[in-house]
Amino acid sequence: MSREVADPYQWKRGFSREQAADYCGVSVYKVAIAIRENLLAARRNGKDIVIFREDLDAWMEGWEVI
């Protein structure tokens, strides 16, 4: 009997760098580099950096398939 694991980000729209890395399955460093190189859109809200789910999904769609 298999049990589905609930998506902890199912209803979340904006992510921190750490949450974005977890959502994408990559390191925080990779997310930070992608933001710095303008490969991933991010917005600043005061001291916080917010990355929207739509931008993360678009970024992952552009990844090379091996």
C-alpha cells in the first residue's frame, strides 16, 4: 500500500532562497548563482528575497535533460 507524501509547498506562491532550493532539489548556492546571473527572477522585499513558483518552474523547464 503506497501513501502519497503531501507537498509542503502546495499552496505556497513565494519562496525564500532556501525554500526554492528545497523545492527544486538543488543547493542554495545554485539558486543564488542563478539569481546573480539573471537566470532566475527574484524580487526584493526589504531585506528578504522572494522567488515566485512560476519563475522556479520556468527556470527548471530550461534545464538540460541528460
